[in-house]
Amino acid sequence: SNINDDYFGSTDMDYSEDGWAFPCSLWEVRKFSSLFVPIAYALICIFGLLGNILVVITFAFYKKAKSMTDVYLLNMAIADILFVLTLPFWAVNHARGTWYFSNVLCKLIKGIYAVNFNCGMLLLTCISLDRYVAIVQATKSFRLRSKTLAHSKVICLVVWVASIIISSSTFIFSQKYNIQGVDVCEPKYHNVLEPVKWKLLMLVLQLLFGFFIPLMFMIFCYMFIVKTLVQAQNSKRHKAIRVIIAVVLVFLVCQTPHNMVLLVTAATMGSMGRSCSSEKLIAYTKNVTEVLAFLHCCLNPVLYAFIGQKFRNYFLKIMKDLWCVRRKPQSAGFSCSRMYSEGAVSKQTSETVDNENASSFTM
């Protein structure tokens, strides 16, 4: 097949339709991406950094992670911070229409996105399982979750290692290479036997482990959680999982379109009947759905701030402390000391009354 699977790697591609070969220009798609994508990535990077750094600061200085859900949310924030730091490179790539950086950065940045994507899905799966044990298996949860919390670092390390293993093909095959005078940063399978089958295999693994298997776990866990809450009619428990459900739903809304594009790509890969118009549509859709998929990294902190009462309280504390630091020592005086003293007392009181089965961001 002479079909080029890279959407933005070349200006023209040859397609066969009704027995006639003709050039298919993606110049319009590249012009659209050079304007839309850099602006979108810049906004996501700014808000993603601000929101997720706020989450890390909260856990580091204001609230100790006391439950497994807290530990998972902290790791998710760290993964999102690492991810948004790669977006400026992709913004430059789309704005210039070529990969301007080195081959090492190509592999690293492609790999970081893949690790973040898989790690995020695995962490959401872990959160769902943790909520399932805490609510559906409430009688057994104290003993079981106390053991898992003691090994929380090991569990998170396993999640990160598993994400790296699942994403290893991205590190191996992604590289900088030239297509018709344009440098691109894309997976390249030309050095292996049957490259179409290899690329199809990688797409299937990504869809399987990065979307469908975690989705099945989430559906299973939350079906039983909702059933238990309806029977118990406990408003406190309902608040305890409200943020988590919202986080999962937002993540799925953001990631499902992108995975559907990957599914269509896998289904049509190697087909000789792909028309120029359909390829343009896929290219446009790929741009928009990728931006939507990247958007999830800055939505989680928004959910915490608007839904979680405790997070709002910690957010106000951070803002007051930052204002106190900015003020001159002579003008701050006693009020700053009193503010820190009150914050320490409030922190101790808050941590005393925290329920072990609830996340600090869900009450």
C-alpha cells in the first residue's frame, strides 16, 4: 500500500478511488492545525499546570494523603503535570508544520503522553476499586484498606511501571524522520516485517489496556456503588464519591472520542478504498479529539474546587498564605502569624475529623 498513515507528515498523498489514482492534499488540515492546536495547547498547559500544582501543594503542605484515593489523586496530578509540560513542543510542531526538535525529544515526548494516558486510566481504575471496597464491602474495608494504604507506594509504583511497559512500543517505534521534505515525529514501523500488522497490534493494545479494560472495571464498580448508595440512602457517603464519579465521567467524555478515532483508524488501516474526503475528515477529527483528550488534565482540579468542600477550604488557605507571603513583613506583622497559627489548628482539627473511607477532596 502506498497510503501514508501520517496525517501531517506530508502535503500530498496518493489515494485510489473507483480505480483512479490522484493526489490528496492535506494543506487545509495543516493550516487549520497550525492555528487551532497551538492556541488550545497553550490554554491547556497554563490551566493544567496551575490546577494540578495546586493539588500537589495541597497534599504536600496542607493535607496529608490519608486514604488510597488521596494517594491515587496525587499521583494523577503529578502525571498530568508531566504531561502538560510536553504540550509546548507539540504546539511548536503544529505551528511550524514540522518537528523542529531532536529524535531523542521525539521519543521522550511521545512516550510521556502514552505513559500519562495509560497511567491515568489505571489510576482511575484503582480509584474505582478503592471506592468499591470502601462502600460496597464496607464491613471488610477497614482491614483490607488499612493493608493497602500501608503499601500505597508499592501499588502506585506498580501502576507507573505497568504504564511504562504498556507504552514501551511508543518509546521504541517513535522517531523523527523525513517525509517529502517535512520532518515528523511519529511511530515508524518500516524496519519491521509487516508494518501494517505491527501498527494495528499497537493500536489494539492501546485501546485494550488504555481504555476498554479500565472502562469495564469502572462500570462494574460504580454499578454496585450506586446500588449500595440507593439502598443505604446515606448522604455523607454520596458526597464522598461525588467528585470521583464526576472525575471518571469527565475523563471518559474527553477520552472516548479520541479512542473512537483510533478505533476507526485501526479498522481502516491498510484499506485501498480510503477516499481523500474521508482522510481529511479523519485528520480534522483527530486534531479536535486530541485536544479534547488533552483537556482532561486541567479539568480534574476544577472538579475538586467546585464540588469538594474540603478542597475549597484548602484553596482559600493557600490563597491567604500566598497573600501573606507577598505582603511586607512590617505590614503583615501579627496577622500573618495568626493566620499560620489558625491554619495549623484548622489542619489538625480537619485531619482529626476526617473519615478514613473518604477522600479529602470529596466532603
